[in-house]
Amino acid sequence: MTTRPIQEEAARLFGQCQFSHTHGAYAEGQTVAVAVDPRWNSDAETFRVLISCLVLGHRRVEWARLPVQITPVNTGNGVSALARLDAQGRALVPNLPPGDYRVSLRLTAARAIPVLSAPLERLAAQGEEESEDRQVWSGASDDGQILWSLETTEDGEVQLSFETKNEIFADHVLVYYLIDPINKQVRHQQQLQLAPTRTAGKWEAFCSLGSRAAFPGPYELDFAIVPPEQD
């Protein structure tokens, strides 16, 4: 059996899982089992959770860099987190507040992309009348289909843009996340509509996040494409 059907079964099983600070979750299919194991941290106020994919039988599965997302059961109330599986199919989210959560697995591998990593002490040392340096982070999705650019302007504004020449993504929604690289909590997320540009055969999405002071960083950037019917 190829890797993809096992990954897909794991994603379906995770969709059945809910957990909290008091109980974990386990689900088993024909080729894989998934487990969510919460443990209190030493502060007794937050907990960590270990997420595992356990292949049944002697099969080798490509788990590395598949994103695992944790969201509150009560949408809009609580903390979200996003981590990536390692080669053994495990991911650790080290810090969550008590509550009830869902877990989901994305089937497209994604790199952790560091952004907004300027030294805070340099930014804090700048005078009120002194403009910030323009900084740019840019790159592409693993398959090269989506180009992205994040910029802090001289006026101190954070701007983020995405671009594609693949018409299959026309009218799709792009969801992006800024993630704390230490505790894996999602600090900011937004949905953007990919729209045609004045140049034929090109689609883009753009937004202004606001003041750089509101995004001290550093963060990891993650993004995913959502077809219109799933929006």
C-alpha cells in the first residue's frame, strides 16, 4: 500500500478525536491508529499534548512536515495551535490552556518558515521619530505553485501577499497563520480570496496586518489553499 491512503485514513481518524486537559483520544483504523495524549505542565495551569500516528504492520509512511492543527471545540473561544509531524509521525504542542479541543491533519507537507525575526531590542531602541528599516521575507510553497512575500515598510506597517499562475487556484481561498515557534500557538490567522490581477494568467491575495509593533515576532508562517466549496 502506498503512503497516501494511510495518511488519508489518519486524517479521517483525527477528525473523530476530541480531547481536553483531562482526557486524551484514540482511534484505530485498518492501517493506522492515532493517539492524542495530554499531560499537565509543571505550572499546573497549562498542559502539553503529544500527537502520534501509529502504523499497523510493517509499512513505511512519509509523515514528516504534515501539519497538525488544534482548534477549540467552541469556535472563536480559546487558543489554536499548529505543529508538524516528524518522520516518526509524532508532534508535540508544549503549551495549551485548559479546554476542549479538536485535532485535524493536513495532507500537504509544509516547511516552518521563519518571518518577522528582527531583533526586538533594535526595534525598541528606535526613537519615535525614527522610521523602521524596510524588511522583506519571501519564498514559495514546497511545490512552487504559490509565491509569497511579507514586508515591513518604512512606515512600520506589515504587508503580506500571495501570488500564483496556476489557474486551478482561481477563486480559491488562502488561509495563513502566524505561529509562535516555541509553544506552537497560532498568534494570528486570516482568510484571503485569491483574485485575478490585471496581468492575464495570474491570481493574487494581499492584506495589511497593521503596525509592526503589534507583531513583535518571531513567527512561523504557514498557509493552505481551500477550494471554494470547502470555504
